[in-house]
Amino acid sequence: MVCLLPSAGRLVREAGMLRRRYCSGPLVLLGVAVCLFYQTLMVARNRLRSNQPAADVRNKKPFDELLLADTGRFISALETLQREREVQESAQKAAGRRRAVVLTGRHTVTDTEVQLYQRVLEQVGHEVQLSRYAETSGVLRPSRGSIEWSILVCLSGSEKSCLRRVSFSHLQPHQRVNMVPWLVQAFSDAGGGLCQFYKNTRLSGFALPMKPYACGSTNEKLRVLQDSTRHERDPDRYSASPPKPPGLIAMVNVYVLVTSASPLTAFLHERCVVRTNEELSGQTTQLKTFLLQRLGPTASHKALGQLKEVIGQVLRAAVLTNQEVNSLHRCLLCYQLLTFTLHFTGSLTPVVIKLDTDLRFAGLRDPAFDGQITKELILEDTLRFLLPPHSGLPGLTMTSHVQRDRTEKYGGCKGTHGLCLPEDELLLLLQFHRQMKTPGAFELLFPSASLEDQPVQQLLSQSVTTANSAASVFHLPALLLRLSLYHQLQRNHTFRTDEAETQSNQESVLASQDLLEGRERCVDPHLRQIYTDPPLTLTPTFSPWVKEYHAEVPFDVVTVRIRPEPVSSACLIHLDEHRGPRTANYPVGLGNSRISILVADETVPEPVVMTIYTLHMYRESRPSLPMFGDHVMCGFVQDCGLIVQPGQPCGLQPFPGPKTSSTVTPQPCTSGDVPGQWVVPCLSCADNRTCDWREVAWQPEGCYHPVLDHPQLQDCMTDRKVLFIGDSTNRGMMYFLMERVNTSLEDWGKAHDTLIYSNLNQGRTHVSYSYYPQFWLEKSLRPTFQQALEQLIHRSRPLVNSNQTVLVAGGVQWLNTNHLRVIKEVLEREGLSNILVVVKSLGMGFHLPVDGIRSLSLRGIQELYRENHKVIATAKQYGYEVIDTFCITMGRYKEFLQGRCACHFHEVEKLWFSKAPLHRKMKILQHNADDTTSGSSRGRVTGTGPGPGLSSQSVLQDADQWTASNASSYHVRGPVNQVYSEILLSRLCPKNRGN
């Protein structure tokens, strides 16, 4: 066979004539290149048939150099044609952008996966339309003047809708969908996990390297076998070579992108999920790196080749059994992502044991984050691999009228000088060349071969056949193979010269990997995404260029796990501080919380924070239903979500009502640890959503805690000194007392040392504070409780040995009976045995799984409850007053405010304008002598118990109560803290107090 253009002179003359009559310049160049390419194929065929040495007969050059040169000219013509199409199509599309439709299915529009598709598709020039299903999409709805679309993405949950609504056999050549229906069908579950294509009779006699029952969700549970010899009943069928110790025993998930079915083209992503027999959970890594670390340079190269061969055999078998692959009416540019789970059992040849038509990440240590992050990395790599950023689909996006014009103009083979390539094959050829040129994170899986392979030699020798006497037909698979060999040879010539250098380079990877990573600079200090669990709806929608976000969470969400992901792996992420973690579980207190995300470059001697993102979270208060009509009173001691007292009821229970005669006047409580419960009006005690939680109140049994008005409190606190020792919860009570006594709080700080305040109550009341324990110091450097107490006493002198001097001691969970013994000994030694000592008992906190701090189990909390009783009993034995904050906080443990310990029930906020009263009015739960039935009116609770109670509802005090000073700068808020702080004030100023 000879070229239809035998001489260069004739070629030039006819090229000029045909350019005027039929063709554009690039098509003429393409014809010239194909002709030369054809001659190269003939030389290759003749050489292979005659077993000639690997040298070209004309120039005595090696065949690979000749292939590079001649194929390079062919590629040059392809790229010229591609550029011409770009110019023509950009002019046609100037009036409007291409449209992409994303069907979200079970995803919400705020999911990071949906945002990824929207962001990347917009970056490559598409207008994105979101819809849940195909039936609800206006773009996909058939109607007159329907809108053209270029890309359709069917996310999880919308696949069936896509198959129902979209006619894949009648798509335009430029339209692309992220699923190949026949491939999904081939790998579907035919029953019991049997792959559908395995039932085809064409596969009889074939020994595929996979288990037949590898498809669907009913296949056997995946696990790494401890004994590799027991995993297969027929090793000759599933393994090309017997196991060779030590070998590789691992489960590997690899991710395959099929970009064409006829001819078959598939690519392998660089990421994989690996689980070895030495590990309980999997991890994401690079496939080549894993094989190199486990097997070394030579064996890893062979294992990768065997892996590709195994997957290629399965894909070719699926193509063989399908009748629609070679149909003229098929989705030309549709693509499919697949997950192959491969089992290495000591051999370099793996077995396919599971196959999914989606991306799967089972078995990871952190599936919520690692799986989703890896999935989105692969999805983004896929989109950028298929859709170049500058024009969406350069040279490939061809509308139907453009295709029709080209067909009419050139008349099939006419005008192509013997290159009989239909328009769809030309599109695939252009796409394949561009993908091979810029593979990104992918590498070619199929077709993949070398010049030494016998099948390749046969294909090269049959690359061109005579269709008739007037034209020659180039087989597209042969052209694709030639392009793949060209790019393979080009990379080989560029990056290495011989096998020895290759092995040397591979061996140096392991030795220098850490060093290279250390030297890589953080040149793009931005986030790619902020991942949270549960998923948060960020406002505005996440963008790497936006640095501040807001999100709201409902009341029942008490923790949020956050993991920001940088654009560049060279950049390190820290949360809240320079040495903070990359991933953390955060407690979300009521109201506002803030998390700082630091993007840092730590390749320099002094780490540098390059960018700071801020996430503001607002947690809603407990849902409340205002009381407009009849209601019942309900009480609760503990929440059913955290049962501290196993033998006691949890949740809302009907409030029993008065136990004494209605004519008996309620009496003030004689101690601060009287058992009680929270009481709230509800429509039904069976549903806490029907309660008016603004009216919730603490009700002690058989008594009430008096609430002092401002004059009474100031008079009571005159000439008194109050010493506080404890942690931040104790400090919160101190600031509450200061604000109540002084009607303002002009000085505040998160002090962790000793503070002295002498300006309260017009200088007539003094308050001092010492923080204990100083947990941030090493144990050998921490002051003991005795040292901290003695220092506080010495700095607060002069002190009188009477109840005019008050010591308030306690905290969250550090206080025990030994500390009470120390208090007694120190006070006796200092001559202060007659002062008033108030013990703040233990409290709820550290009950959430938060990174970086201790977390108590349910059993630990129950043990803490028993320890709290010991503290109370010992304190009473010493004659001390006690405020039982554990029982008060136990039922409302979810209502903590800011702080990682989830133990703060107070918060100090800045007041910019102080025109309104600061404190909420303390409501009184009062039994009325003339009304023993339950009832309520708006803002009032009556007839609910044996005596008044403390309410933490949000109604501000009446105007005739104490009035805030306009000079006030801060305000202590927190209804739970307010309740036990008022109990503290009532114990400092009882009605029968003597001097």
C-alpha cells in the first residue's frame, strides 16, 4: 500500500488547490501529517514482519526517535486544527455562556461537594444551574426553545432520575454526562453480588482476575486476611504467579476514570486508599509511593503494571459483553468514575474483589473527613482533567450545526486527503491528545503498552487497512495507541536516559522525600475548603478569597468538628493559635463562638502566619413556645441525654405541686444545697418543644432562696471583704457579685493570677481573687492550694475574724475533701477560724469529646456526682456554707457558654451603650392561697409549687428595680450562673444574719 499523495511536489500543488476548493489550512496540514504518519506505520509494519533491527531504513535512526518525529508532525497538525476550532467556536459562543446542570439528589446546595462542582464549572466558563432531580430542572425539561446544556452532573441520589429523563443515545456530540449507562449496568448487582456482565456467554472460558461476586452492596465483607493462603480456593485462576514471601498483603482501593468506551480509554488516579494486614484502618496515600515503600523500585514497577493489566482485563471484558458500545448513537463524551478494590495476597498480581460505579472510601481512620476530602480532590482533578480552565472544552465543544456544516463541506472523507475520521472520532482523538499532554493527577491505564509487547506489534502491523481503492481508513485505536506511545517516549526521553538512572531516581525518592517536603514553600496560603461535622452552612458561600464566615447551629448541636484543607500541602493549618491542631472537635456554647484558622509557612526558621480565616458560629437557645393558654408545670432533675443518676427519672416529669397546706407561708431556705429541680410551664410534659423555656426556674424543695434588691444588697455588703479562690467558674460568680453590688462592672479580665478590687459599693466593699489551679504550669512549678490560699489571705489583709470576711472556694471538678481540710488548717493558723466560708461544689463540664483536653466518660461523670456528695458532707461537717452547683448544672448541661471545657455557664460581654437595665428580673415561683390550680399568664408563673423559686428567663427587670449605671462597661450574662450566684448572695445575706 502506498500513500495517496506520492510526492511532496504534488502534495504542495494539490494542497494549494484543495485549500481554495475544500479545506482550511489546518486540515491540509493534517492531511500532510497523516500521510507521513502512514508511511511511518508502513515502515514499522514491514520491520516488525521481517524482524529487522530497531533502526529506520532511511536515516538509520532508532524507531522510537522516528516515531517521535513523525507523530510530532501529526500532533502539530491536530493542534493547529484545534486552535482554529477554538477561534470559530468562541465567536459563536460570545453571546452566552455554556450551561452546566448539577442534579444534587440527596445532597443539599450547601454541601461541599456541590460547592466544588459549582466553583470549578464556573471557573471553566460554565453557567451552573442546580436542581435536585432531572424532572425539576428547567434546562432539562423538554419544551420549545429549550436551553442547550454542555455538562450534566448527576450526584448521588439523582442517578435514576438522570436515566429516566436523559436520552443518552440522542445526546449531541458536545454534551457530556458523568455516567456511562451501559457501564453502570455491566457492573450492577445481578443478585447476591454477582456482576451483571459476568452472566454474558461471551465470557465463557475466560479467567478474569476478579471474583464474580464483586458488584453491588451484597458482596462479602472486605477484610485483609491474616493467612494469605486461605483467601482463594482456586489460586491458578486468580493469580498469575504464586505468592512470594514477604510479598505484599494489602487491600487497595484505586480510582479509575473511563473517558471512552469505544475505543476504550481509561485513566488511573494517583490517590488510593490502602489497608494492610498490619493496620486496622485504611489511609489515603499515593499509589506509586505506597508500592515503592513496600516493594522497592523494581518490584513496585512490576506491581503497578500488573495492577493496570488486571483492571484493563476487567474493563475490556465489560466492553466485550455490551451491545451498545459500538452503536452510532451513544454518549460520546460521557465519563464514569469507578472504584476497584484490589487484594494483594503476597503476589505482585492483585485480584479484584469489589467494584463500585462511584467513589468509595470504606475503612478509613476518619471517613467523615479523609473520605470526603479525598473524594473531592479526585472530583476536582477529574473536572480539570476533562475541562481545561480557559475555555471549558477547547476544540471539543461542537454544536450540532457546526458539525453539520463540516460534514456538508467536506463530505465525509472528501477534503481530508484519505484520512477517513468521522467527526466523533476526531473529537475523541483531540480529547485523548490533550489529556495525554496534561495528565495532571492521572496516568494512562488503557490503552497502555510498549514497543516490545507482541500485541502492540500486531496492532502496529495492522494499523492501516485498505477499505477500497480510493481511500484508506485509519483505525482510531491504532491512532490512540500511537499517541500514547508518543507521549510515553517523550517523557522517557525528557526525564531519563536508561533504566539504571530510573532505579537511581526511584531509590532517591524515599531518602529525600522528607527533605523535599521540608523545602517546599507555602506559596499559595489559601484554603481549598472548610470541612465540618456536622456540615455547616457558611455565609457567604466558601471561597478561598473570602476570609470571614458566619454559621448558625441549632440548640442540640453541642460540638462541631472542623478540618480546614489548604490549597497547597506545603501550607500548614493551625486552629486558634500558632501551635493549635489542624483538626479539632470544638464545643459550641450558646450564643457566639469564634474559631480562627491560621494558614502558616513553617519552612522558615521562624514560622510565619500567611493568612487568617475566621469562622463565627452562633448556637441557638433552646426552642421555646410562648404560653398563651392553659399549660401544666413540668420539672426535671437530669437530662435523658446524660443520665447521672441511673435510678432516677430523666427528662420532663409532671411537677407534683404543693406538699403543704396553701395557708402555710413559704420559708427561706436554710442552706444553699437544698435539693431542688428545674420547673418550666409546658403544654405537655411529654414534649419539651411545647415549653416556654424563658420561664424556667430553679425550685428548691419546701423553701425558696430570697432575691435581694439593690439597697438590701449594698447594705449587707458594707464593710465586708470577700475572697474568691478557684477557677474561671468561681471567677464568674465573683464578677456577678461585683456587678450586682456596684450596679456596674467597669473592670473585667480573664485573670489567671491574683486580683484586688477596692472600689465597690463606694469603696465600702472589697473583693479579691486568686486563680487555682494553675494547670498550664508544670506540676513541679505549680503553687499548691495551701500556698495560693495563704498568698490570697496575705494580700487581702487586714481581715477581721468574723462573717464580715467571706471566703468563697471551689471550681469545676478539682475540689476534694483534702482542699477543705487545708482551708480549715490555714484559717486556724491565720486566726480566721470564725470567718464565713462558702464552698462552691463541683459542676458539670469536660463531658464532651474535645481535642486537647480531658474528657469524662459517663461513668466518670457518675463518679463525680458521688464525689460531689462527699465534698458537701465534709463542708457541712466543718460548718461551711455550700452552694450545690452540680445539681443545678446537671439538668442543663447543654446550656454552657464559651469555653473548651463546656463548663462555663457565664460570659462577660462588652456593653457599648448602657441605657437598659443589666440584670434579668428574678421571677418568683409562688403558691397562691386562693388558687391551687396550675395556670399562667404572659411573663408570670403562679400556683406552681410550695414557694418562690429562682427563674433564669430572659425578661429584663422592671424599671423600678435596680438601674444600670451609664458608666457600666461590661455585663455578666448566663441564666444558670445567675441562679447559683443569687443563691450565693442569699447565703451571704440571710435574714437572720448577725454581725
